[in-house]
Amino acid sequence: MNRRSFVRQAGWQALGLAALPLGAQATVQPRRRVLRAAHLTDIHVRPDLGAPEGMTAALRHAQGLADPPDVLLFGGDCIGDALGTPKARVLEEWEIWNRILRAEVRLPSYQCLGNHDIYGWKLRGQPGVEQDPDFGKDFALERLGLKSAFYSFDRAGWHFVVLDSMQPSTGDQGYVARLDDAQFAWLERDLAATPPATPVCVLSHIPILSAAVFFDGKLAVGEHWEVPGAWMHIDAERIKGLFHRHANVKVCLSGHLHLVDDVTYLGVRYLCNGAVSGGWWKGDYQEFGPAYALVDFFDDGTVANRIVNYRASPHA
């Protein structure tokens, strides 16, 4: 063996790899896209502010791309507000939501519950509100066509988990972001039943983990950050621990903040994907305008995420 061959072989052995014959080249198998999804969150449709037209434009843009998505993932906060809004207005907003979906959606779609979709949680104490059969989540679930606020499904070799981020609270917001014990136990069972080689995507309305959350309001108080439990999952540590026991949990998609971030922690990528409504149909929110995300899922468990300004981007 000449000196050049010896050095080459020693280099491969140092990497723990067998030496290749001279002239041979290592081949790397390219990842293959198996699914493209449009993640549309925080639409907040309402009868004014151009919201119905904006929702329609976003759906037409996403489905009209030259390389269109295979599915639509709706991330919650479908309507303007039901938490503290009179019933007649809530009914009007849900009618607009379902009318536009019937007219515009041509692809398979999956729904996630948002905090503003829940009727009456900020109206507690007002006469008759809590006695209304539509009080709480069931009204929204009926409008969304869901039997449960949390569920899972399989598509294109990926396992998808849809979570319900909101639990009732006596605080100012009417809710706190966490999983109750029954949902957490269900999530444990669901992940345990998923084959370890199957990558998992988790869809929640409220971020489980976020960097942008620190900029959603004036949260620096003296020498401390004070992040409300309604802004990000208060049980993030518990959920993080569960995900760490299941290495096939690869990505978590969320909205809620109307901001965009991309945080990777312990091998899980947390993507907060802005808002179709931008600043609640009144322009941008901080640096982020009305947008949705295109998420490409690959066979190696990775994703590519791109924020699309549907009002400025051509169909490409």
C-alpha cells in the first residue's frame, strides 16, 4: 500500500467507516418529499375589515400554487372571537367560516381548535351564559366537524397528532394553555402505539415552546420576564419530557401569537407560523403580515417550512 492509499484508509477508519476502493465515491440518498401541507392558522374571520375576502384569497392562493399542497392544516382561531362576544355575532362568524370553506376548499383538510373559537369562557357570570348549551368547546367542535378536540391520523408515512391547548381558567383570558391529565394520558398512549420509525408531527393552536412569545406584549417586568400561561403551554416541560422519550417526534406546528419563529430543542423543531389575518385584519402585527406556511414533509423525518405572504407572492 502506498502512502497516499494508507492515509486515505486511515482517514476513513478514523470516522468509523470502511475504506472505499480507490476511484469509488460515497453516495448519499437524497431525501424524498412525501407530503406538502398548507398550514393556515389564526384566520379570525369576521364580517368586516375585509376578513371574508382575505380568507378566500389565502385559500385560493394556497390551492392555486404551481406545486400545490396535498392537505390543508387549519391551526385554530378560525373566527374573530367567541370567548367574550355576544352569541348572535358568534353565530354570524361561524356562518361565514363554513360558507367560505364549502365554497373554496378543494383539498383534504384537518381542523384544530383555537382559544377564540370557544364560546363564553370570558362571559362567565353573565346571566344565562353558562347555562347555554353552546357554552364551551362543544359548539366550536360541532362547527368544525370534530368529535373530539384532540385526535391523530396517519398520512404519507407520517403520524399527525392534533392537540387541544386550552383549559378553562378564572384568569383574565378565560383559559390557560395546557393539557389536562386525560389528554396527556391519551397522548402518552398514542405516541407509544406509533412505530418508532414513523416520524410524528404535532399540531397545536398555542405554541408548546416559543421564542417569539417574549415579544408578544410588554413581558419584561423589572429584571424578570413574565410570560402568561395563556401565551405558551404552561406544561411545556412535561410535554418536552414526553417527546424526549419518543425520538420520532420531529416537529410541532402552532400559531396563536401572530408571530413567526423556528426553535429546535432536544431534536424537536417548534414552528410558530404567523397568522392568515396578520394583525387581526388591521395590517401587520409587528414585523409579520398576513401569511400562511407551506410545510414539506420528507421521508427522513425532516421538514421544510416557508412563510408565504399570499397577498404579495405570485402563484409559484
